[in-house]
Amino acid sequence: MKKHIAVLEGDGIGPEIMAEALKVLEVVTRKYNHDITTEKAPFGASAYFEFGASFPEKTKEICDNADAIMKGPVGLAVEDMKKIPLEERPEKAAILPLRARYNTYANYRPVILPKELADFSPLRPEIIGEGLDILMIRELVGGIYFGDKVEGVHTDDTYSHDNCAYSRAEVEQIARIAFKEAMLHRKHLVNVHKANVLATSRFWNSIVDEVHKEFPEVTLDSVLVDNAAYQLVKNPTQFNGVMLLENMQGDIITDQAGGVLGSLGLMPSACVGKDKGYVEPAHGSAPDIAGKNIANPYSMIGSVALMFDKLFGCKKEANSIWAALFNVFAKGFRTQELAGKSTPKEKILSTTAFGDMVVEYIEQN
Ligand code: IPM
Ligand code: MN
């Protein structure tokens, strides 16, 4: 397979975790005889300070010409972000435009915690039970994020709104993705919504029910988003299988899932469109720990696994990366944020040491 990948390191811990992901990409490329080239491009707050734009034109060109994009987290500490005019802040000027540019409507956020690693979670081991194996699928280019907006502070200062809109086609395409994934994954789909209040949710649910007819083998449950938040902590294994969420609700519930796992550093993701997609960790750039070689690179390395799986259709490569990641933990190693009181010092890995162990496992297995 021949692929060219644009690499957007981003801000904060971005460059550090990206370096580890690139090491893993390199070893997988070699092991499976692929021809994969990479090309770095500036993106995010640092790009704004250096080039005057969070998503510079040159970066757009590099992304357009790539087969896929690996993106690190972006953003800086609050005080530094305030130095960037609202219109150029990375969320508004880089992340959402990247999603819109490639119409990456399907956001895959796996929430995986084998029962042997239950100690990562702040929840009691009996709550983690058999382990967590949830694939959260978040709609990523519609809803309130992309609806019409009026912002009081920029106009008359008396009124603001964010419009939440979904078209039939948008709901149908993400529902179909979710059911297809559910067919491969426990045949269980939980549809999350807020139909007791939102018109868009009632519309969404009626379409999910229609699409369900194409997939009669899948058991479908529907749950209100507030109840889903409660259940995710109270009894998370009931969601093992696939969860389908609209954009805003998915943003919130996937962060909560990171909390259930014990670290947002365990949340990789893939953002998939019809022709192109990109991968990114679900978390932010953690400026407080940047440059210290202590960030957990799992989310960025797991994103490489998702790139092989969801963007290139290469399961073997993806599985070898997942196996390596879990093998590091299975041997008792922890990144700093996952280490508990009983973790011996010599088992606590730096960012680079974690990446090295993943690479070594892939080379040897
Ligand atoms: C995420 C992030 C983004 C989102 C922000 C940075 C715009 O929180 O990918 O979850 O809200 O989608
Ligand atoms: Mn988020």
C-alpha cells in the first residue's frame, strides 16, 4: 500500500506524542512492507503565532494532497489563547474547518479497558466487571457545532444563539455507519438522544428506527443523554458494543468516557469522511505538562491504529498496534498519570520510553 500522510503536530504535548506515533507508524510500515511517506505542516495556536493563521493555506494544500492526516491536539493555556483573536482561535479557525473541509462526519472513539487494567479507572473493579469495550460513534460535522450562529458580543450585545440542525441525509449516513459497526461489534447499538426536549433528537430517533430495519440482527436501545451520563458511571459495561451520539452530546459523553477509563490519554479517535479522513486524540494539548516527556502517547499511537483500520482498511496492522499498547500495560508499565500508589518507580514510563516499548513489541511479534 502506498500512502502519503500529512502530519499536524499541533500544540502543547502534540509534538511529543506525535513523535512516538511516527515511530510506531515507521515500524508498522516496515514490518508490513508498505510505502508510507509523511509531511509535517503547521496547525493550531503555534501556527497562528508563527504564520498568522491556525490553519495556514500551505497546510490546507498539504492536507489536500495527502491520503490521510495525523493531527495532534491543539490549543494553549487560557491566557495565551486570549492573545489570539476569536476568529483565528484553533477551534474556530482550524479544527472545525478541518472537519468541514473533508466532511469527516463519522468520529470513532473507542473506549477500551480490559478487566486486568480495571485499576486505571476511578470506578471500583466490580463496576468495570468483564471490562469495557465500547465503540462510541459521534456525528462530527452537523448539529449545534455547525448551525447558524449569532454572537451578541460581536453585534448588539443583547442576544446570541447557536442553531442545532440535522438533515435526514446526515442522520441516515451516521446511523448506517453505527449499525454496520454494531454488526461487527456485539450486534448491540445504544442510540443516545434528548428526545424529551429536542426536536432534532426526535427526528434523529425516527431515522435511527428506520435504518434499524436494514439491520434486524442488531439489538437497538435508546437512552436519554442525561441518563447515559449516569449509566456510564453506574454500570458502564451495559454499553459494551456501539454507542451512537450526535455531535455535542458525543463531545461531552466521550470526555466522560475518558474519565471512566482513568485518563483522557487513553482516548484515540478517527474522523472519517467519504474520501478522506484524519486521526487525532480526543483530548486537548495539556500545556501544563508539555515538554516534560511525561505525557501518555497512547491516544496518538492508538489513533495510528485507527488510521490503519478505519481509513486504510488494514486490520492486521491495526491489531498489531493495539496488541503492543496493551502488552506494555500488561507487563505492569504505566505512564505517569495512570500510576497508582502501588506502582513501583521503575514501572513508570516517560513518553519516549512508552513509545520505544510499543515499537519493540511490534518488531518482535
Ligand atoms: C473534541 C474537542 C473539540 C470538539 C474542540 C477542541 C473543538 O473537544 O474533539 O472533542 O468540541 O469537538
Ligand atoms: Mn471534546
